[in-house]
Amino acid sequence: MIHRTRSVLTALAVTGLLAACGVQGAPQAPESAPTTLSPDGSGAPSYSSQDASREKSDAKDDAHAREEAEARAEAEARARAEEKAEEEAKARAAAEAEAREKAEAEAREKAEAEAREKAEAEAEAEEKAEAEAEAEEAAREEAAAEEAKGAPANSAPAPPAPETAPASTTLRPGDSGPAVQDLQQKLSALGYWLGAPDANYGGLTVQAVMALQGSAGLGRDGIAGPNTRAALERGVRPPVHGGPANRIEIDLDRQVLVVVRGGTVRYVLHTSTGSGQPYTSSQGEPAIATTPPGSFSVFRSVDGWDEATLGTLYRPRYFNGGIAVHGLGSVPGHPASHGCARVTNAAMDLIWSQDLMPIGAAVIVH
């Protein structure tokens, strides 16, 4: 600064001398444009306000462009995520639909298989029942033939039976009329259940006659001959062994099932129990078809057809392991089961309708 001031003073002095001497000084150089110092005093040129404004605008545009690019990138990422989520949802829905269809198809196949098995079991049971019925019919025909042999060879044909037949008249399946009505009413009065008397000698009447024959110690053929009619007139009933006031008694020798209510015999049903024959058990072991005696109680029941390994049981009431009182289409006059106590399906419906064998009911087998 001192040096600069000294130079200025020297220049002024020289100029003054020249003027005094009449010498015109050298022409002065035009003034240069003022130099703008940078803010830090370095002398470097600085941007004008216009440049700064433009730079600021450019920076703002760049920032805005970046924001738009980021927004677009974010929107695209969100769209891709949503598209992926939608595809995954569709895939899950398709998988679930496929699983449902597969489960429904399996359920249908299982139901169809069960229906086929049930139909086959029922058909088998029906065939067996028909075969046993044919055998029983053959036995009845043989018995009738033997009874006919006992008549004198020169005897005249028997006259037609009157409407009201005497007690000695033999009644058999297929008969109808007042004599059959009278037979049914007397059987019902003693508790030999056959449904409502209808004057027709049908299957339930056959069962009631066999129950009477078993109680009287007669051959069980279901034909009401003279001995059977005599036992009916005497009012024969099976003996009971005693026990709880409400109980079921199964008499193996007489092949009868007795329903006791309040200590009194209410119903007597013909039954078919264990045949005593060898067979292969449900475990694949050799066994003998028996109905073990003893005191038991009902612990399980199935209201419908119960498909067991050894057969199909109608509305069974189980009282001893796999042994039950149950209905079946065939209840022959002899022991024929694997161990259960068979009765007719109609008799089983009676037991259910009157709840004669509830869970816990006493069952005495003797």
C-alpha cells in the first residue's frame, strides 16, 4: 500500500513538471473495466448474478428431474410388487382350488366305494337270507310230507277247513283268515311279538311261532301244528332267571330273547345265536361261533347298518365285545350266527322305537 501511494505521488509530480514546461503529457490509456474481486480477495473473477440465477435454476431442474426419476422408479417398483403379489395370490388360489377339487374327488370316490361295498354286503345278506328261507321251506315241506305219511293210506282227503278252524288244525305260512287272526291274537297276548295281528300268516308270525316252539321245547319250524297249538292254549312262556327289573335275557337252549320290564315279561322274540361251528375270526384266527353266557350291559349302539368284518348288522346294540343284538334279513330256526343274537329287522326297530336296550341296559345270557 505504501509502495502504491509513493508511485502515485511520483506520477503526479512528473505530470506537473511537464505541464509547467508546456509539454503535453503522454496520452493516458483508457480506463479499463473495473476488476471485480472475488469474495475471498483473490482477484479471481466471480459469477454474475445472472449466472448464479441460471446455475440455481439448473440445479433446481436437476433436483426436480431426480425426484421425478425416483418417483417413477418407486412407482415401477410398487407396480412390480403388486403384480408379483397378484400373481402369487392367483397361484395360491389355483393351488387351493386344485386341492379342493382333489379332496372332493377323493371324497366322492370313497363314498362311491362305500356305497358299492354296502350294496354288495346287502346283496350278499339277501342272497344268504333267500338261501336259508329256501332251506327252511324245504324243511317244512319235508315235515309236512312226514306228517302226511302218518295218515292211513286209504283215508279220504280231508274236508276243507271251516272259517273258524279247530285248535288241532295246522296253520302255516301263506294261510290267512280268522284262524290265523285268532292265532296271532293269542300269541300277542302272551308277549310273542309279531306286530299288529292282520290275519295273514307272514314272516313275523313265523318268528312268533318259532319263539313259542322254542319256549315249549318243540322243534322250531314256524308251523302251528297240533303240539304248537296245544302249547299256545296252555299259555307257555319261557322261564326267566332274574336280575334287574329292566333287562334282556337271551336263552341259548330255547333260542329266545326275552324283554323284561318292571320284572314282568313284555316281549318274547325268536333269536338265532352262535352256531357252534368253526370259522375264521376277524383277526384271521380259527374260532368257534359261540355266544358266551354271562351278565353284560349295552355299551355301544349304531342306528343304521354297521359294516363289520364278518357281516353287516342292522341297528346293533353291542353288549359283549363285538357281540350284539342286531337285525338281519334271515333269522332261521336254529343257531346260525358267529356269536351275535339275531332278530328280525322289524324286531330291531321295535327295540329302538321303545328304547328297550339303552346304553347301560343289563343283558343276561344263559
